[in-house]
Amino acid sequence: MPARDERERLELLQGTLDLLILRTLRLGPAHGHTIAKAIERGSDDVLQVEQGSLYPALHRLIKRGWVDFELGASENNRRAKFYRLTAAGMRQLAVETSKWDRMVAAIARIMRSRAAEGER
Amino acid sequence: MKRRGTKALEGLADDLRDHIERQTEENIARGMTPAEARRQACIAFGNPALIEEDTSAVWTWRWLEDLRRDLAYAWRSLRRAPAFAAAAVLTLGIGVGAVTSVSSIVYGVLLRPLSYANADRLVRVVQIMRLNGPEHRGGLRPEQMASWSVNSRLMSAIGYYAPQPAMLTGVPTPVRLMGATITPAIFRAAAATPVEGRTLDDADALAGNTQVVVLAYRTWTKFFASDPSVVGRSISLNYKPYRVVGIMPEGFAFPSVAVLYPGMTDSTGAPADSPEFWIPAERPTKTAISDTGGFTTIGNTFALLRPGVTLEQATAEANTLLPVQPSHRMQIELVNPRVEQARATRPLLLLFEGAVVIVLLIACANVTNLLLARASYRQRELAIRLSLGAGRGRLARQAAAEGLLVGGAGGAVGIAATMGAIAWFRTLPPYLLPRMHEIHVDGGTLTFALVVAVASGVGVSIAAAGWTFRREVAVSLRNATSTASTPPSRAPLHALVAIEVGSGVVLFAGAALLLSSFVRLTSVKPGFDARHVFSFQVTLPPGEYDGPRTSIFLRQLTTRLSVLPHVERVMAADSPLALGIGWAWPPTIDGRTASGGVGYRTAPAGYFETLGIPIRIGRSFAAGDESATPRIAVVNEALVRTYWPGANPLGHHISLEDWKDLEVVGVAADVRAGRPDAHEDAELFVPINPNSSPWRSPSIFLRTDAAAPTLGRDVRTIVNGLDPTLVVYHDGLLETDIQRTYADASAYGVSSTTFALVALGLAAIGLYGVLAFTVGARTREIGVRVAIGANRRRIVWMVLHDALGTVAVGVVAGLVAAWYLSRLLQNWMYGVTPHDPGILAGVAMLFLVVGGLAAYVPARRATRVDPVIALRTD
């Protein structure tokens, strides 16, 4: 498999990865690998999850009480953890989402006005 | 949280493996071969071990884990080298202990803010009077004080204070308190907020108003059980009622009595360091006015500067405003008590502080040496760790952890030493240094000690580690057979040890001189048999005891006292045995005026026998001698030596001031009461009888034939049996009083000996460290020598040669310095010359021997070097 174009990988900041994990888990509990794939597919492969940072991020979320885990057996009877969103995590997701929206809108305003100036 | 973390981390390896498996499956689904699929999955995933670490790090603070591991490792490696650990801990402990002790003292005396308010505006007024002779310093005269109070623009209050002893009766145990009479305005200026009640008002001092008193905290807790209702009640001081109007808070002390009046004792019998009560006074009382060389002034005059007024301005006003006696030259000087107290002692204390900082630095240098010596044995371990990829930072942190342990232990040792030192320090008489009662070991002291210890330990370890790195990296990673690595220059290390030895010699010589002087001082007989002489004092209130009642009381008292077990003799005198005479006047010998000074004592019958003063010629006093004609006297040997040298003085006549034409009937031995190095005074003893004039505060002396520990209690029972309102005070053995006069000499002796021993110990450890280090560095060289046939003895000699050379240099330098410096100690030496050859030789020998012993271990270690192993150390 040819290597993915490195330059296209947008490096995800730590906080953003946490947000995406929470969003993904809103759809239902999942294993670690599933979460990573969900993020990649959900963004049409634009966002590549640095797999080394996935598990530390998950544990950070567990530490803050937004994610909980259960031991489960997967399809081939391998032991792995299921991660799911807690009620607090749900609330936090709403908070973070609105923050994210505001930030994106603000940046977009600046970018559009700049673009308008640049065209003149 | 921790449990949650442990649970979450359980099976982390499984989770990661599962992740890789899924990715592998996905890759297979995309068409890769199973092997390729797995490979790609692993690559994409990254290093599982690293990910595990990063994930666990989420749950802990990484550095905390590392620290714990480093400390465990450091502890294990220190346990494997107990000698080194002990030496390092002890050295550091000594340095830290010294610095902490002296710093506490310096802080307590110089830096800590004074415990009373307005310390910068409250000043002591000193009047300097000169009349064709030496300067006399006193306070203001009463008329000066009055005039200044009225006319001053720059001072808001002028007043004075005087020590005031008073009997406190009407409490379960009547006791004699030492308090203060003080101008209310001055007291108010200095006072803190009272715990109960108020301070003193100006109205309190006016004649006709009820007499009031403010109590000190200690007095309130000890004698009134901290009962708040005592405020407003009357208590009985000196048999007169005083209404309590306030209680001062704990720790408030103004002014410090002991510094100003060394002889005063308080209710505990210890030298008083702060008043136990305060009563207001407007007109100076008799005890306030003192006679300094013929000038009558109020001893302790204070003034309060208005805000913003400087010392210079106030001094100028005083000099211009106050009436100055035309025949004298006077000068008013305002002295800030804080500055004054500090001024006398500041240079000495700063010197001490500098000295102990140097001691600490030497201790650190020693520990560094020890660490370097040890490092040279751990070369291989270090090399391996470096080659495995241990970062410099990591190894430095390891070294720091070791330093932390050594520092912590050293700190503990230092704290123990400090506590001992401060405890001893507090047993010294309070007039040696101002504010001594405020010095104690508290949380601040402990923190200071620990911080210094840990900082030193860590600093030293990192320095040693850094030093070792520079050598080891180069040496240990060289593959080819290297030549014997040149040990780092040893000269500075040896120079350091030589300096340690030299300063040790100086200190030891000084201490030895002081100690031997002290021993000589105390072995001189005081001239009378002071053993088993118990004395006490009672004050007979003037209103109740007139002449006849006093003599009846004293007769009854002496009768009852003489039947107590072990009591041989009882004597009542009109004053306590003053150690040393007071005034001296020129006598008239056989009608001719002579020069010089003779003091006198009034002595009742039985005086000489009770005090054990032998009569050399003639007789002592018997009852009735005071009314004999012609009037008689006893003289002491010093007087005979001065005025009738070589002749028998019996029958000759002497006059002194009011005593005219006394016939000498006996010669008593010289009483060197007080210090034997004090001048031997010529004394005249005049017989006296208590019936002649009532004694206000008689002193009773008892001689017992053996130790009688219950005497104090028995005496009180008998006195109170005769009159329950009387207070017994100043009770104790004469020996204790005499010992107390040696207090400062013994203090110097003890402290200088401690310093000397510390210096000796440091020098020994320093030498050991340097030698261990150089032997370790020269292991290969020694191995080579042994391999080519060198005698073991030559090896030992090589090491000893190093050692003794350094020590000899140090000893010589030290002796030279001691020769010059010991002259400074002249003032404190008695019976010893500063250049005593015996002492100097002894000290030199001592250091050479100790040096040899310190060299012993490294020398032996050198002989045990196995040439085969040594040559392989690469």
C-alpha cells in the first residue's frame, strides 16, 4: 500500500482529538481501533489519527470522567476495552461543540473579510 | 483516582494488541498479504512500549515516579557504602548545625524586630559628664527632665524607668517579684495591646489617685491562674494595695532588665530579663536616682520622638534646651535601644556568622571530595549507563536524589546539633548578649536547616557528578588500551585540606588556652570555705517591724533555724554577701593619712565562723563587740600587706570615713569572693548589731555540715511560721552564686572548644576524602607498580607521604597564625601565656596523629589493590 501523503495529514491538536473522540462515542460505545477509523472515515480520510496519541487521549478523558470503559470480548474473543460516553461527557461535548462553533465562525469571518480585501 | 487509573491501565497491552489486530484485518481486507498486513499495521501503530508509557503517564506525574525510583536506588547504593554515608552525613550535619545555630542567634539578637512598639521612636537619653577625669554616663537630672518635658517641641514624651522589687502577698505562695516603675507615657509608647484591661494613663501617676499596676503575662499565668477577673481587683505589693488595670500579652518585654542591671533576679531566681509588672511613677523614686561618680541622675531616662523627628534633631534640642551645670561639660545623646544593643555585639556576631558560613563551605567541599572518591569506584557503572543511552540530565537527577538523601539526613543531624547548642546557649547568663531570652528553636529554624542541608547536598552531588562526567566519558569510552589516565590536578584539593588543618590548629590552640585558663581560674581557692553555706533574704515591711520587733524576730528565727538537722551555725547580717567590695576610701593608718582604697563590711558576731573565713592572727567578733570601747575592727591580709607590711598589726589603729580610731584585734584571710583574677581588695570589718538600727532586708546565712536538700523548704516553713506574710527570696547555696560569676569564662571555653573539635573533625574527614579520592584515581598506577614488583610497604608510604606532607604544611601554617592571633585572647586568659609552648606543641602533635589516622584507611585500601583487577579497569 503506497504511503499516504504525509503532507496531507493535518496534525490534530490534543484538544481537538479529545473533542472528536467524544463526538464519535456519542454514536455508541466502541473499541479504540473503531474510534480511530470512525474519525478517519468521518472526515473522508482528511484527518489521520496519530495512533500513538489515541490511547493517552482516551485515558485523559477517562481521568476527567467524560468517558467510561468496560471490559468486553470482541468478535474473535480477544479481550479489549469498550469505551463509552458518560452523562458528564455528554454535557461536556455540548459545551465543547458550542465553543468550537464559535471559534470556527470567528476565524471564518476574518478569513472572508481578508479575502475580500485581497481581491480588491 | 489511583484505583481508577490502575483499573483503566489493566489490560492496556491487550487493548493495544487488539488495535493492531483490527488494523491487520483491515489491511488484509484491502488486499495485503497477512505478513505485509501485520507489518503495515505495526508501522502505522508505532512503538507499543512507548505508547504504554505515555498512557500510564496520564495517570501519574512522571517526575514523581522517577523521583521515587531514584530515591530508592540512591538509598540502596548508600547502604552499600555505610562509611561514606556516615562521613558525608556527619560532615554536612556539622556544617548545617553550625550555620543554623549561629544564624538563629544572629537573627534573634540583630534582625528580629524588637518586641515592643515604636522601637524606632523610643530612645534612651544618655548624659555624658566629664570633670577632669574619665567620662561618666548617666541619665537626666530630675530638674532637667522637668524642664525638657515642658519646653520640648520635638519630643512627645520624656520619662524614665527603674527596676522595682516588690513582695507579692495574698497569693498561695508569697513571692518577690521584679517589676518596673515607669512613666505612663513611655510605657504607653512601648506597649502592645493588652490582653485584658488597659495600659497606664498619665492620671495614674498623680499623687492622690489609687495606685495601679499592669501585670506581665507570665505573672498573670503563674500567680493568678490567668483569671480575667483579677483586672479591677486589688493585689498586695510591698504590703500596699494596688489595683490591677491591665495584663500585657505574652512575649512583651520592655525594658530588658538584665541587660541594664546584671544583678537583679526575678521571681524564679533567675536573672530577670523583663519586668513582671509595671507601676506608674511621676516623681523619680529613690531607686531610680543613681550616683554615677558623684553625679546624681535618673538612671534610665527615655524619650519618645515625635513622628518624623530624627535623632540628630532631638540631640540638638536637648543640648540647647537643658540647663547645664557650669563646672561640667555635658552632652546629651539620644540612643536608640535597638541600635545600641546591636552595636556592641554586631561585629562579634557577624564574625561568628562569617566563620560558620566558611565552616559550611568547608563541609561542602569535604563532601564533594568524598563523592568524588566514591565516584572513582563506580566508573564502570557510570560508563555502562552512559553507553546505554542515559541522558546527562537523567544521571544528574540520580545524583541529585542521592544528594537529597544525604542532605536530608545531614539536616536531621544538624537540627539535633542546633537544638543542643541553643539549649546550652540559653543556660548562659542573659547579660552576655542582648535579647537572649528571645532565641529559641522554632519552625523557622528547622525549615532553614533543612533548606540549607538539602540545597547543599543536592548542589554538592550535582557538582561532583558534573566533575566526574567530564573525566569518565572520555576515559571510559576509549576502546584502545589507554595510558594511565592523568588524575585531575590534586594540588587544589591538598591545599584545601592544608587550610582546614591550619584553621583547626588555630582554633584548637585558642580553645586550649581558654580552657586551661578556665581550669586555673576555678581551681583557685576563694579564700573561704564556701561549701555548704546556704543563705536567704527576707524583707521586713517597715510599717510593721520597728527596731525591737526586728531583733525579736531575728532572735527567734536564728534559734529555730539552728535546731534544723545538719545546721552548724546561723548568722543574720544586714546585707547579702556581696561578691566584691563596693566603694573604697583612703584610710588613716595610726594617725597618718594613707593613699589607696580600703572597703568595709559590717559583720555581726559569728560572721567569720559561719562563712568559714579563717582568722590568721588575733580574734574574730563576739557578741557585744559593737559597743566596745575602744571601737574595734578586723582587717584582712591584703590590708596588712599594703599598710603594715611584715609587721603585726594587732593593736594598731585605723580610721575610715565615719569609723574613727578603730583598734585592730584580728586579721582575716583574704576573701577572693568572685573571680580570683579580680584585684585583691583591702577590707575592714566592723562589728554590728541588729538592735542598733532595724535591718530592712536581713540576710541569713546557715552553715551545714553536709548537703541538706530540704533546707529551702524548711526555711520557708520556719519563716512563715513566725510571720505568714514574709517572703523568702534569694535563697540558695553560696557555691552556686560563685559558679555563676564564672559563667562567661566557661561560656567562652565551651564554645571555643566546640569550634575546635568541629574544625578537627572536618579536617580529618577532609583529609580522608582527598586521600581516598587520589588513591582511587591512581588505582591503575598502583596496580602497575605492584605488578612490576613494588613493595606493599612502599605503596603505603606513598600514600602516607601525601597525607603527612599536607598535614605538616597545615600545622606549620596554623602554628604561625596561632602565634600571632593568640595575643587577641589576652584579655580572657588567666595564668596562661598566649605563647605557651606546651599547648602549641600538643596541638601540633594532635593534628599529626589525627592526620595519620585519617590516612590509614585509604593507605590500607591502596595495599589491597589487586594488580590484575587494577590493570583491567579501563
